[in-house]
Amino acid sequence: MSQQAHPIAPPSPHASIRQRALLLLPVAIGAAGAWLGLAIAGTSTLVTGPFTVELAGRFGPGHTEIALPPLGRLTADTHLAPLRLTATLRDVDVPKLTEVIRTSTPNEVVARVEQDATRAILPFAARLVAVALLGGLALGLMAFRTGWRRVGVATLTAVLTVSGSELLAWSTFRPAAFLSPRFSGTLAFAPDLIGPVESATDRINQFRGELRRVIDGTARVFARIQSTPLLEADEIRVLHVSDIHLSPLGLEFAREVAEAFDVDFVIDTGDLTSFGTEAEDLIVSYVPQFRRPYVFVRGNHDSPSLQAALRRVENAVVLDGASTTIQGLTVYGVGDPLFTPNPETAPDEDEVTRLFALTGERIAIDLLSLPLPPDILAVHNDRIAARAVGRIPLVIAGHDHVQSARESGGTLLLRVGTTGGAGATVFTQEGGIPLSAQVLRFSATDPVKLMAYDVIEQLPESGSLTVERHLVAEEFGHLEPTPSPSASPTDAEPSTTSPSG
């Protein structure tokens, strides 16, 4: 009698999942070991000339960070690999730095640092792979003890994870990313560390030029501690502020930015006050403290009496359907057609649209009467500038309390956030509403051209400050105003706040 074979039951889904998890466990252990190795020992020290620099590699976003404590740090999105690379200046031999600056040219210093940095790259990369290997091996032994095959998989995973990330970082690294970095740190040193624009743009594809800018900025910062700052003369800098809303904190912030960045003049696009009362006109006493031209256009919270009071301030230039030329830059400005300090008495949207259309017609007629288009149109709410889009290179505004930038018809429209942190509401959100300003950087050529703008923000509670560089050509391409025959006031991007904002 023959025996009947019994079919073999297929593995259960749970058993299959468990088997896959066991196979992937050594890989996960290896990746964790690589992370642990880099976190504990992924650093190396480089001594180059008067500088002692700590190099570090950690898993994270593809950023490169240059830290210069206690002055601040520069961060740029330089590569695609999940490695965050950091170079931290740990020590400066000040007497040696002084001697180097005195006896060597910037090119000689750059060449020396470049050679030292190049020699340090391979040993640093090898160190990261080695500490990842040790981390993967250590965790593998802890997890699998004598399961040598799985220990080997964990170790190999750690090595491949780090070495693969290094190869990807090397192949995708963009030194030019440091032309538009983010700065965080002390306001007084931000201009020196983030650097000028025009000279950097000329070196956009040259790593040597980028290295020179960083070294030169560092040297100028430490020289500044001992003496006076070295000023840049190859660009025109304009501070753009708006929506101060009676904030002494905002005015002091604006004045400090003006001094630190050594701007040529200030443009305030309105809402210097909040309630439109004559008592608020006392705020004009702050304006002389800027010690440079202060161009003002009225916002919807600013009264006619405030505008009249500002006309009597020596360094103030009030624009309301008029233009002025400072440092070769022509600015045309017009005050806001609304006066709505009380939201409850604000006109309805139909009336707002009508008033904006009338002001837009006025702007269009004024621009036609000028011998040349102005370099800047300054308004409080850019809805009234729709007829100017495509006819002028730059429109700056505020009102919405939100930083933004967009291009339309070859015209760049910049909105700055609230320089006063929205006035009395500055501390109503966690950390406070950021105090915001822009430094517009124009070439000192004929004709002048906006090359970049820096967005400066500071949290009022912590004092934490960030500076972010935006290169116009990189973000918006070549801007050539091209007027549209059908342009109308409704073409402008609608404001995100009410007319009483």
C-alpha cells in the first residue's frame, strides 16, 4: 500500500515578514553604527597659517557650514548627499594673522590655505569611513555577538553608506552656492562675512575666488576687532524698511542694520505709525539718528500731518508723486491712497479698487513725464503699481508683513516683512514676530542694476539674527522690462491683508 505525499504548507505572511526583517536588521544596525561613528568621532583638526579649523562630517541635509564663533556662521546648500559638512574656526593666532596680512597678498594667503585644505580632504574623508567602519563593527558585535556574517554585513553597510555619501557629495558639490548663503550670528559682522555682490558674481564658477572671499572676510572681521572696518566702494547699498508701526525696537533694528551694512540711504515704504494720531508724529525724531538720507512714502496708517512733519526733517525725503536721485539711483514714490488706521471705518473693496485704479493712472502718467524710467518705484501696497509693471525694473513695497519676491513683465516686485514686528503685537507669537529688513545691492555702473538683495530678520525675544543672500540673476534670470498693452490695476498680485493692514 503506497503512502500518500502530504503537500508542504506555504510560509505564513507573518513568517515572511519576520524573515525579511531579520535580513534587513544587519543593514539597519550598520547604518546606525555609521551615524554613531560620525557623531562621536567624525571630526578632524586642520592648522593652516594663523587659523585652526575643526572639520566635521555628520549625516544630515546636504549643507556646508562655515562657523566663525562668536561672530556667526555661513550655510549654503552645496551638494545632494545626506552629509552636513562643517568647518569651524577654533582659534586664530592674532599676531600671526596681523603679520600675514602685512607681509602677504590675499592671493598668497589663498594659495597657502588652498594647498592645506586640498591635502586635508582625503585624510578627512578616510577618517569618516574609518569611524563609520568602527561604529558599524561595534554595534554589529553588540547586536549579533558571534554571528560573523551579520556582523560583516553591518560593517560593510556602514562603510558603503559613508563612502557612497562622500562620492555623491564630491560629484555634486557646488562652491558657487556660497554666493547666496544664509548667515546667522552677530549683526555687526554680517556685512563682512557675507561679502559684497559684484566681485563675487564675477567669480561665480571659480572655487579659488570663493575661497578668497571667505578668507578675506574672516581676515577683515578680525582686523575690524582691532581697528576700523574696511568699506566696499563697488556697489550701492539701500536699506528697505516698512511697517515699523511705532516700534522703537524696529527703529533701532533698522538703524543698526543701516550702520552695520553701511548703506547709502534708507527707503521706508510706509506705516511708520499705527493709529494716525498727531501724538504719533513724535516718532519722526528718530529719523535724524540714521545719519543718511531717509526716503519715505506714506502708508495707509500714516496721517497727512506725519508726512508734513517728516518734510521738516533735514535728512528726510518725502515722495508723494515725485522722484529723487541719490548716489545715481532714481527713486519715484507715491503715498498710499488709503488712510485706514481704524479697520472698522475702512472703505469696501469696490471703493478700494477704484482708489487704487486712480492712483495707478497717476503713476503711469508721472512715469511717462520723466526723462528716464526710475530705477525704483516705492509704494506701500504694490497693488497700485500694476500699471508700472513692465515699465520699470524694480517695485518695492510692504503692507502685507510678509517677505516675498516675484517677477512680472521683466519687473521685480519685492515685499519686505514688518520692520517693527507688527508694532505692539511683536511678542504675540512664540519667539516674537521677526523684525525684517532688506538691503538692496546695486552695481555702481551706468546704468545701475540690482544685483542682489539680503533679507535680514531678527527675533525680538532671543535676538537670533539671520541674513540670507538672494542673487537676482540666479533666481530670476535677466530682467528686461516689457510693458503689456493690457496692463491694468487688477494685474498685480492681490494683497493678502485687508486695506487696513
